[in-house]
Amino acid sequence: MPDSSSQPAKKPSRIQLRNRKRILDAALEVFSRDGFRGATLDQIAAEAGLSKPNILYYFDGKEDIHVTLLNAQLDTWLDPMLALDAKGDPLTEILAYVQRKLDMARQFPRESRLFAGEILRGASFMAPYLRRDFQPLFEAKCALVQDWMDSGRLQACDPQHLMFSIWATTQHYADFAAQIEILQADKPKAGSGASAYLRQLFTGLLKV
Amino acid sequence: MPDSSSQPAKKPSRIQLRNRKRILDAALEVFSRDGFRGATLDQIAAEAGLSKPNILYYFDGKEDIHVTLLNAQLDTWLDPMLALDAKGDPLTEILAYVQRKLDMARQFPRESRLFAGEILRGASFMAPYLRRDFQPLFEAKCALVQDWMDSGRLQACDPQHLMFSIWATTQHYADFAAQIEILQADKPKAGSGASAYLRQLFTGLLKV
DNA sequence: TCGTGTATTTACCAAATGGTAAAATAAATA
DNA sequence: TATTTATTTTACCATTTGGTAAATACACGA
């Protein structure tokens, strides 16, 4: 038995790799839609095209799937922030960060909704990861932005709230897609324009 | 039997009024935390201090509680936008709108998370209400903002995306409170500053 | 092709969950 | 006070759900 969380696994076979990926992809679909409590193993099994006992052959249980999924996505989710470069031009760096976050929301809406849902219901699973990986990175990048402002290369404002507003505005397009779709039902140029608008918004705030 | 959805109800007694409110308040707590699928009648019953059969004496079922709750909150939720006044000073009006939304997020975080969760998982219940009540209001207020911009009283930008960014940035403080709390764990002036930051952000965008 | 470990299915379980029927209790009214 | 009506409890039920045991089918190297 593979038994996911056991460390000293030999070599995951092709079938194992394929099925674990199938399960995690199905779980992403289901967990991002219904949350941990609302999701069922039967849903995940159906989505993955496997039987329920079969997915329990690859994972120790519902929680194991969930935790594995969150872990697997967190690094990718933090990448855009990690790429904020102290050596670059401040405004360009921030606008590029906004664009990267927007691209991620557009390209990985399910991942965005998965995280959003987790945090919405209290981050019970995410909290350890947020503290371990996210918090230090957040602190460091806020300090960087503060430096840019102190040296007059960026209009002064609260770096923390700046970050919050960048996440909020970009992830909004993934997390609230259902609402946006309803509101823009008849509008012609639906979906586009976000990138230009956000550039305008944050340029207006940060340009010296 | 009261039987919630039945229209020709006589007069709700004091007990009925009190218990229905208790149940809806408990449901707000539970649904906002776990979503419709994740919430259970037992949780709601425990939170309300009533037995499960007893809450089913006041409501037709889980879905009835949920729908009643969404309906009861929607008007309140739309009020800040409704108050956008064509006769006021444009920038002042918008900044006041931002402040009202921020106040609502701070004062009613459970309501904010309830709606956020609903939309996150596809707005299956909300969609009709959004189309009926929200969409026309949204359209009207976007047109108003567009007028302000066309007459040069506001810096031109996309009104729809402006609205999206106002909702995103303000509701973020309710919907992602768990994350903010973790990230600001050590910071001293936690929680405050949002109002000033958002005023700066949207002033920078909209000032002519 | 044979055997051995891998993968999958079948048949279950116990607990949780949404919901009901009817008895018992409390309020209101005649 | 008697009696009717509104409310609450007790005892259930059928389905769903997370999970398991054991039997079966499959892959793959010797």
C-alpha cells in the first residue's frame, strides 16, 4: 500500500503517480466548490473516475487528501510575491506583482477559491502553513516596500494594507467570478479590462 | 404550525418571533462558517439552544432556513450602494460609499462571509436574487459614476471594475479576517488603518 | 508462463444527517 | 377552570457518509 503520508515510500509507480494526481485534481474541484465539510469522498471518487475504496487506497482519508492538496498548492500560490525584486524599479515591480496575481487568479481559479474558502471558514487547516511560510514572506516584502517608500521611490502608504488590497482586487476575479458573470451578463467587453484598471488604480496610489 | 414559507400566516406570536430569530441567528453563524452543504441542522439547533425537531417546527427544512436567511440579509447588504447620491459631490460620495462598505464588513462579518461563501461556491442560491435586485442597482450606479466621469468631475476609469475593487477591498477585511489576524499577529496597530488607506487608494484613482 | 506484489472491486459497517409521527407539555382563550 | 391551540420532546427512520475487510483482477519481472 502506498499510504500517502508515510515517508519511506519506495518508488511511486506510474499508476500510483497518475491516480494520485487524478484524485488531487478531483479533490481540488470538489473542495474548492463545497469546502472540506461540504465535500464528500463519493463526489471526489466520481470526479476522479475511481471507486471510493480505491481512493482510500491512495490516501489515508478525506483529511489526508485535503492537507496534501493544500500543501501542494501553497508554494505556487506564494511565488508571485516571492518574485518581488528589491533591485527592480519599485513601481514596475509592484505593478508586475499585481499582474502576476491577476494572471494566477485567471489561470487557477479553483486554487484561488480553495484557499479563499479555507480562510473564509477560519483557516483551521491553513493556519500552520500561513504562519510557517506566508507570514515571514509577508513581513519581508512589507519591509521592502517600506524601504522603497522611505527612500522616496514610491508614494508613502501602509504596506500591509497595500498588500491586502492587491490580493483582494486580484483574487476577486476568481473568488467572485459567479457574481461578476451575473452582473456583466449583458455587457459586451466582459472579463477584460481588469488588468488596465488595476494598473491605473495602483499607479494612482504609488506614483511619486 | 407556523410553516415559514406559507404566506397566509395569521399573526406570529411572541414565541414564534423570538425563536425564528434565534434560529436565523444560529444559522447565520453556522452557514457563514461551513456553507450550506457543510452546515448541519444539529449544529444550528445546538447554536440556537433548541432541539432539531423544534427548529423544523419553525422552518420547512434546512434549505428553507438558508433561503430565508439570504433573503433577510440581502436588502441590508445593498443599502450602502443604494445610498450613492447623484446630487452629492462625486468623490465624496464614492469615498463615503467605501467607508459604508468597510463599516458593514466590520460590523457584520458573518453576513459578509455568508454571501462570500455563497458566491464562492457558484451562487446557486443567490443567483436569482442577484439578478433581480443587485444587477439593476449595479447597472444604475455604474451609469451614475460614468456620468460623473463624462462630466469631468471624476477621473475616468472603468466604473464596473471600480465597483469590483471597492467590494473586494472592503469585504476583504471580513472575509479574510483569519488570514489578516495571522499576518498581523505581532504588529501593534492591528486592525486599524484600513479606512485611511482605502481613502488614499481611491482618492489617488479618482481625483481629477 | 508463472508467481508475487500491486491495484481494484465487492460487500459491508457504524456514525451522522435530514426529516417525521406522535405523544406530552405549555399557553392562550372561552 | 376547562378546553382548545400552540409549542416542545421523545422516539424513530431512511439515506448518506467516512471508512474497512477481504476477495478478486491486474501488471510485471524471473
